[in-house]
Amino acid sequence: MSGLNYTTTQDSIEAYIAQEFPGYDVYDNDVIDDDAIVKMGNKVKPYIVLNWGGLNPSATGGSFAGARHDEYYSTVDVCVVAPTSKQSRTALNIILDKLIGWAPTDSTPLSISSAMDIIGMPDYDGKPVVYFATQRLKYNLNTTSIGTAIVP
């Protein structure tokens, strides 16, 4: 690794998901424009949202050479939005099956970081209209040559 650039790793995760699941729209952090979401009748077509975590110090990757040479980790929350709870859970399970153990660019393989959450979002009448199934994944960065100088 020449320099610390976790955006490259994030881009590789997003590209991999888009490649492996071409039937889903993939959004980066937020869905800004509700009109961009594809509707099937009065139902939302399932889609994926990736929420990126920041850079965190790894508990095991400290270096005597200084913080610039430490190992770090980051996270990504993979969220599937669908019209039913079962659709969102099933789609997320299929996506996780492809992601867990896969190693993005300049990273260790992805692993589970926290429990899965399923949330129903109600409309103005209090009836659920979409469901979010989300799972946080973790990956380590700056893992090669810990403690040696990073060449710019």
C-alpha cells in the first residue's frame, strides 16, 4: 500500500456488489431523490444502500513506528430496502453470502461486525410500506508491512 486510501477499498466493495447483483440499484450512503426509486405498482423495487464507516484504530495492529504505520479497520452497513420483511431479509442473506470472506482491494476479507437489524418504515397511516434489513461488515486496512515506512 502506498499511502492510506480507504476510498479505493470502498469503491471496490460497491463495484463488487453492483457486479454480483445487477438487478438491484446500489446507492452510496443515501437516497437523496425519492423519485429515483423504481416503483412496481404501489410497491418499491428492492434496492441496496451502502453506508460507510470511518477509519478506526485496530486493537491488534499498533506499530512502534507511529500511528501512520498502524493497522486500521473500517465498516460498511449493507442495507436492503424491500416491500416486505421477508424480501429484505432474504436478499440481505444472499448478499452477505457473497460478501463474507471476500477481500476487497487493499483489505482483509469482510466479516460480520454486529447483529442484523430489520426495521419497518410506516406510511402516514402507520402501516409499514418498506422494510430495511441491514448488517454491518468490518474490514482491516493498512495491513501490509505494519511498522515500516509508507512510500508516497
